[in-house]
Amino acid sequence: MRMHALLTALSSLPGFERELRLLPHLVRRGSVAIDVGASLGAYAIPMALLAGTSGAVVAFEPRTDAAKRLRRIARFLGLAALQVESAALGAKAHTTGLVVPRRRRAVPGRSYLTAGAVRDGLDDGLSQTPPLQVRVQTMDEVRAGMDRPIEFVKCDVEGFELDVFQGGRRVLSEDRPVVLCELEERHASRYGRTVADVIDLFHGLGYVVSRSTADARNVLFVPSERPAVTWR
């Protein structure tokens, strides 16, 4: 109850998403969960606190500096459940470029992987930077190294969502995790895709789609055989 109250309070602050208040309903003690595009851990840290020492949370953040900072935060907080990987997830294992645009300073929220990108999407005064080489894994490969099913996935990858879930079809088909994913047309179009492409993939795997509001960026995918999750 205390954690729910804390996340509810955080979700009302600038820079935090209202969907944080859902986490106590999605991650329980002992859960195995992954955070794809973890940044500095706004989701990964509370996920690890909720999972506890009997659970496991793997956070994927391709920006090396952000991954290092998140590891330091995890050590400072004593979050033994949180494992931070300086890598991205995609449809296949490979190495690709990561562009972190700048506007006076870096704008991490507009970062993108160069693999499959059909345009750079550098608008709003953003400038190009030399790509950083990053490692890409697949969700199914990650799962192969675990001894328990993945119960929850949070994904925020600036348009690369379809690749992430194409590389995790076995996880979605067999483990049946609940998935919270940010989807925006402006980011999907960078890869020549649409939000509907991602939604269609989940529909084909027997998932039900729910949005927090009609125009919300964050979408919740729930296996059709599970009870619906109510937005709070």
C-alpha cells in the first residue's frame, strides 16, 4: 500500500508518467520483468523494489552513460534484483548505431537506432551526432538464459517497438507477459511503420489492447485469457 501511494504521488509530478501507479498491479514480489529502454530507471527502480530479492528485473539501456548511472543508483539503493544491460532489444542479434540528437545538449528522449531507419527525424532544432555502436539482443535470447517466465515488460524505444516484439514472439506466445509500451506515430514512421503494425502483432498473438486515455501514448497489452487491468 505504501509503494502504491508513493508511485501515485510520483506520477503526478512533472517528468513522471501516470502509468507508474499501475506497477503494483503488474509486478509482484518474486516477479521476473524487463524494462526495454530503461533510461535512468523511472520504471526499473520501482519494478525492482516491487519484485524484491526473490524477483528479477533486467533493464536494457543502450546509452552507455545512462546504463552506468542506473547501475550506480541500483547499487546505492541496494537493489539486488535489478540487472542493467547496456544493450538494446531487437528482431535479431547484431550491432548497430545509436544516434542521440542534440539541442545545445543531448536529447535522450529522441534517440534512435539506425538499423532499419528510413529517416532521421531530426526536427525541432535537433542536430545530428555521430552514431554510437551498440549491441542488440532479442527478447527470446534473453529469456533463454532465465529459469522463470517473464511476467511484465515495459517498452519505450522511440519507434523501434515492432523489432523488439518480433524478437520476442516466443516470450509473448509462451510466457504471456503483460506489456506496457509507449507508441507514437511520429517515432514509428522513422522506421516506415505505424502504431497499427505493433497493435496488429499483439492482436495476432491473442492480446487485448487498452489505453489510459483516448490520445495516450502508453498502451497496455494484456493476454486475452487474463483479467483486464484497470487504469487507475
